[in-house]
Amino acid sequence: MTMLKVPVGPRDHVLGDEHAPVTLVEYGDYECPHCGRAHPIVKEVLRRFGSEVRFVFRHFPLTQIHPFAESAAETAEFAGAHQLFWKMHDGLFENQFRLGLPLFFELTKLLGLSTSELQTALETGAYTPRVRSDFMGGIRSGVNGTPTFFINGHRHDGTYELADLVLSIDNALMSVSTSAGD
Amino acid sequence: MGRILERGSIAPGFTLRVTPDQNLTLSELTGHPVVLSFYPADWSPVCGDQLALYNEILDEFQKYHAELVGISVDGAWCHAAFAKARHLHFPLLADFEPKGAVAKKYGAYREGEGVCERALFVLDKDGVIFWSYRSPIAVNPGADGILDALDEMARRGDGHDHVESTSGTAGSRSGR
């Protein structure tokens, strides 16, 4: 079974209760249409499970086929440096159909951040190593496309449809409670 | 379905079209580790595409001085169009005439369908197979197996003298 090689740590963007028994990690690409479709599904999963699931998003941009994927990821990191990662993350996925620099600047302004700072960050590649490090961690963990999910470190090989994700998380919750009772 | 060539076998030599007017011979790559990626067909769906993934980590292969080549039964003109459309920056070889002849030597040809298996071979600098893997045809095997093999080869000194850097998790290994 394929396992997550880079454990969730302080560098990660984490949504939800840090003591949640289940951690859902997504390797995703803001320009990938499948990731765009998975985005509201992930939200629904988090709504359903509440404090039982925390969510981590890591970048996996396929830059040669998705021309805006890398700069989108770096824009999210830029917002993350100002503790606004998840707001940018949502904005990028919800406006995926018009991904591009004008959108990145528009969202940056909406979040009250400096567009010239963003421009400098993109031009100097300030967040390139960070995005690349997510990507390579994914490669080493056997991520072969996006979105790829890991549930408590195990790769979820089902689809990203709600029923499949819910089933996998239910199983993970069950095995957590079983091993806790040992 | 036959078996693909395994670790320890000498990689069968070949000369194949790499562009409409150029050939590539395996022995030209001797001295470097070589990654041979047989795949069924150009123009497979984008997001889960294996070659697009490898294309993103060419600099990682570089760290091992490894040469990556893709091989399918598609013709050189098809490869050229495909590489251009997907911005692929590594050679695609055409195992086109006689069809699949090289894939057959590696045990990586699907007779019924007339396409290559989705099979990976990592060769050491002397052209001996160090690692091989056949993936179910519809499953993109990712790149972790290749990088793990290159790591192991570098540690043993079989592949190349040194590796400039490896990523943080390079030392760990789990069963595949």
C-alpha cells in the first residue's frame, strides 16, 4: 500500500482540529479540473465529519501542461505567509475558470494584501522552493496525478466522489477506535 | 502475458527513431543510468499522465546523471506532435517498425492490443537492468519507484560516482 512519506508537520497548511483522529491530505493543482471538482466535495466531507477530520493541502502543480498552476500555488503561499492561505485557496478553486494573473491580483486585493508584494514574490520565485518541496514529497509518496488523497497516511485509491471519500474516512475512524481499544 | 526482464539482465540493445530524421542507440547512453519508460500510447488523458509527471522532475533525474527516454509504438511524427503539445523535454522513441520489436525483447509488449506495456526499467551505467516494474496498463506508476532505484544505485556506487543532492526522504524506503 502506498504511504505518505512526508508526515504532516508545522510547515503544512492545516484546516480543522489538530487533535482530529483522521488527517486527510490532498495533493492538488489549482488548474486541474478534477481538483476543481473535488474542492466542494472536500468541503462537504469536512462539514460532515466536523472535528473528526483535519485537512491538509499540498501543492502538486503540473507546470508544463497547466501554465498557471505554479503561479497559483505561489499566490496561495503568499497569502499563507499572511495567514490567509485558506481564503486564497478557496478563491482560486472557486474561480478556476478564470485562473491567471488578473485573478491572483484581484483576490490579493480582496484579502487586503499588497499586489506589488505579490508581484515581487512571483517574479523572484520567493515561494518556488516551497511549492517544489510539496511536489517532490508527493512524488516520493507515489502521487501520480491530481487530486491524490491520503487518509491517515494511506493513499486513497478510490475516486474523489463524496461516497468514496466518506467510506474511506469511516474506515479510518473505525481502525483508529479499534486500535485505541487494544 | 509474459514477464518483463528483471534485475540483473543485460538490457537488450536497440536503435530507434527519436525524431523523424534521427536515431538513438541505447549504447550511446552507456556510462549513465538510463530510465526506459515503455507506455501504451501517446495522447492519453492529461491530468493523470505518466509522462507529464516525469517531465516535471527531469532535474531530479539529472541529479543522478540519469537519462530518461519514453518508448511506445507510435511513429516519430506522432511523438513529435505529442511532445510539442505537452511540452515534453525528453526523447520519445518510436518502436514502430518492426512494430514493438524492442518492447518484445524486454517482455513489455501486449500482443493482443499491439501496444507496449506500462513498464519501467532502470539501467545502471553498464546497461544492466537494476530495477524493473510493470504497472497495470491503466495505472500510472508514478515516479517513486524510479527515484528509489536511482537512490539505491547511487548508494551502492553502481550507477554513478556521486549524487549531488537527494530530497529529504531519499534515505527511507518501504516495500512496494
